[in-house]
Amino acid sequence: MAKKTYMTCHPVRHNGSLYKAASPIELDESEAEELLDFGAVEAPAADAAKEAPKPEAAPKKATQAKPKATKAKPAPQKEAGK
């Protein structure tokens, strides 16, 4: 069987070696099955992408409309002498 690289979620002792959490570990399918069931390792990224549902698109962030700039009308000028 071909081995795949898994990531440990917790410290794992396997074949006399201790793997710290978040460490890569090479396992074949039969070795990985029990560790996956216990949540001690995560499936390889390629396998996890196949099994995991696609995340929903995040809703667009609402933005406040900027007020439109308006041109000020010039004030009517008063005629001199009236």
C-alpha cells in the first residue's frame, strides 16, 4: 500500500516514535484508519479537499453609499443702487 502524509492533531506514538501535534506522519490506509477515527490525525490535504464540502461564499460586506457631491448654485447678486 502507498503511504500518504497526514498531520497529527495530538501527540501520537507510532512504531516507537513520538510525533508532536501538528507534525507530518507517513501512514498507509490501514494505519491511518484508526488514528483518523480517534481524531489523532487529519486526512491529507488532497483527500480532505475531496471530502470536505465547499464553503459558501461569504456575503458581500455592506458599504455605506457616499453622498454625491453637488455643485452649489451661485447666490443671486444684488444690483448696486436699488
